[in-house]
Amino acid sequence: MSALYLYDDARARTFEPFASTRPISEMVAGTALIRERWTTALQPGAGDVFSIAGARQRDFDDDGAARPAEGRIPSGSIVVNARCVPALPRDVRSLQQRTATSTMWRCGNHLAAVRVKEPIDVAAFEDGSITLDELAAGTGALASADGWWLDEVWDFIRLLPEQLTRDIEAYGAVDDRPEHARALPAHVIVLGEHRVIVHEGVEIEPHVVLDASDGPIRLARGAHIRAFTRITGPCAIGRSVQVMGGDITGCSIGDVCKVRGELSNTIFLGHANKGHDGFVGHSYLGRWVNLGASTVTSNLKNTYGTVALWTPAGIRDSGMQFLGTMFGDHVKTGIGLRLTTGTVLGAGANVYGNMPPKVVAPFSWGDAPPYSTYRADKFVETAARMMSRRHVELTDRARRHLMSVHAGRWTVEQDGGDT
């Protein structure tokens, strides 16, 4: 079995505020981690799974995550570009048969994966500049990988409706099995003609509306949907998620989250809390984010123009009319915080007050600029305490990783300026 190496190239390493704390392959696109998508597409042709994301991810540690690669990549291993999001196959067995003898995989106009012909040092990937074209064997079978490319961090949001619909349709072949599916309770109101997939162990209280008029809906095992909730497809609710009332439209809610209020076109990576009212739209919440009561995002400018977003290369026009906030891992917001269109909150930031600027550096603390810096030891202590409430241990390796991220944090002045 060939080992699988998930490679963050130089472009992927600019996808802040997330690239500071995690490999891009450990990001959810649509309903699944990019890592999970590639292992689904290439198993059983792939064995051990590793990540190549540079020195700052050397101690990254998350449940089920790929191990950081070290030493040499053996010949026959498969290196994939983590910015490629392969579509979840409707027929996994057929896909595996087609790709078992392939040496290259192309998605659109670019190589998405290569089976290396000769061993290569992991150090060759250190700065992210090497391309898969440079690794291509040049001979052998070329397979086609159906999917999407992430060229910018906002593509996670831009592509979400299409990816959600495709993902839920692909899950259908498995989810229709009796051991997965369950009948909807008679008290649930279902609208529309698209599929509604509900796993065993899902609890749905009375006065819930599942509106599948515009897309399919999937409720994973252990989800609890409280009364007076409306879920509008395409929408995926992950395992053990608590939906505590409100209007959830076009969202991907990762495992073990709490959500309430109005949510639109938003991704929750997992283990995040939005347990109170307040609108969040066209946004991405990293892991272990907690939003204070009545935290509100704006996702549309008063001019109805396109939204600009801070990036490490400067302010960039996203070309999107709707774009909210990018919340890095471990971000905390205070009660009543208002966030304007195209806001970036760096990992570990703890902000409160009125309205912060459109970019807040990692580990900032306070109610207005100039922010204080959240002490590394205090931050790690708080992170461990929060995680323990969900019965998750902050491992020694994860502690080292967060301390390293804190020490190497980016600043607004160094990487593009304030808005």
C-alpha cells in the first residue's frame, strides 16, 4: 500500500487565519476534511497518511490528523496538493479500480496528485515552492479527479453550496442502508423534493421544519434538533451537534458544535459554540471558537459591492458580494460584538467591545486597538480548560504546537497593513 502525503504548497500557507494553526488538509470543505476526501478517493491504494505543511505545523496534533512527514518520501508514495478538494465519489469501488494503477491525477487543468518515481527528501517541500509538475513521473496512467481547487481562503465559502449538494448526494448510497437511516418522526414538517437523510440516534423535537426545497439535508448520528428550528438545504448537521433553535440555511456544521439563531452559508470546523442569538453569515469558524451572546457578522456591504479581505499579501478583493468573518482556531468574542464584512480574526484572539477593525492579529486581547497580547501560558491554560469540558485532552504535543504558533504569530503591520 502506498503512503499518502498531503502537501500544503506556498499558496495554501497563506490561507490565514487558519494556516497559522493547522495544515489546510485539516480544513473542512463542504462536509468533510480535505484529508478525509483524499483517503476516500485513493484507498485502498494509500496506506499511512502524512502532512507536509512546513516547520510551523511540525507539532500539530488533532484527533485523527495526518502525522507530519519526516525524512524521505519513499518511491511509489502519492503526494497530493491539499488545495485540491476531490468530490466525494458516488461509487467508491469504481473510483478505486480506475486509480489503482495511476501515477498522476489531474483535476481541471492542474495536477492534483503524483505517485513519486524516486525517493525524495521532505526538506524539498519546506518552503512550499516545489510543484507537482516537477515531481511527475511523466509516464503511466493519468486519472481524472473530479473536484474543485481552492485558490483563495474565501473559496471555502464561495464553493460551499455546490459542495454541500454534491456531498450529501454522494452520502446517499451509504446513508440509505438500514443501519444508517431512520424514519422521520411524524411531528417533523418536511418541505421540498430534495433528499432528507436522518441517521439513527438523531433526536428531533416537535415544531421543527426541514426545508429541502433548494437542496438536500443530512443530519448525522447523535444530532439533537430542538423545537422551533428551521433547517434549509443544502445543509449538513454533524455528529453530536446541538441545534438549539433558529434558522439554519446552507451551512456545514461540524461535529460536537452548539448553534442557535440565524446562520447562513457558514462552515463550523467542529467543537465550536454559537449558543446564543445573533446572525452569522458567509463565515468560517475554526475549531474551538466561542461566540459571545449576540455576536453578529455583516456579510453584505451597504453599497452591494464586492467584499475585500485582508491576506498576508495585503488587502484583496474577493469578488464576492457576500462574505462575513474568518474566525481562526480558539477565537473568543464578547457579548454584542459586531463584525463588519470581510473580517479576519487571527487564531487565539479574544476580542470584545463594539466593532473591531477588519483584521485582528493572532492572540490579541482587548476591546479596541492597540490590543494587548494574550500571554501564551494563560492562553494554553484556557484552551485546555475549554477542551476538557468536551472531554478532549490538550496533549503535550498540542501544547508545544500552540506555544510555537504564539511565538511565530503574524502581525498586521508586517503582513499587509491595517484596513
